[in-house]
Amino acid sequence: MKLKFKTTDGKRVYKIPDDICNKMIKNANKALKNTYPEANEGFAVALLTAKGNMYEGVSYISDTYTLTMHSEAVALAHAALHGEKDIVAITGPNCHICKQLIWEGSIKSGIDTVVIVEKESGEFEKVPISKMMSYPWPDEKGNK
């Protein structure tokens, strides 16, 4: 699959067609059965790489909560395990910790990762991560 993108402020922003958004949401929902320790008790996401591959992640909840792995971090690690670090889209909404993680990957890859949220109407909201980061750290140039 060859995805189209435009360059905005020096970053690639990919156009994610609705059929791909729909598949990502379905994959995330299907992955919910794999949340830990209880099936369907937590969160799941799907992400899309520049190569057109999708990877899912589920939350892995610790009794201490401090050791809990968020589904976004699991999905990002899942993609990295397969040698893919150029993330063009991820399902959401995402907590602020995960937005930070997505943001940092966006800076390193030069891709303004699109967060895809399905509205109650069934339509998709597609928001570049840069638009979700009011006071980003590091800044867009990677300055800390």
C-alpha cells in the first residue's frame, strides 16, 4: 500500500483513507480480547507504519499500576520489534503520557503521526500529533 503525504512545516503528514481508519479501529477493537490480566479490561490500539503494516498493542496492567504498560507503548514496541519505526497513524484517544511518546517518535522520524479517533457518528477525526501538543517538549526541532 502506497500512502500519500504532504510536507507541512518540514514534516510528512500522511493522508489516511477512511477504509484504512476503519480497519485500524476494527483491529484495535479485536485486540481488546488480549488485554492483561483480564480480557476486554483495558485498552487497545492499532498503528500504521510508512511501509503500510499495522501493529496492535494492548494494555498490560500491573497490580502496582506504576509498572503498567500502555497499549500505545506496546504497539510502538511491537512495530519496532519488526524493524519499523516510521509511524504514520495510531488510533486514539491517547493519554498524555502516550501522546508524549508518540510526539518523540514523530520528531525522530520526521513524520507528524496522525491520531485517528472514531466519533459516535462513525466518522473519523484525524489529528496530527503536533496539533495535540500545546507545549511540546522537546520542541519541534528536538531541543530539550
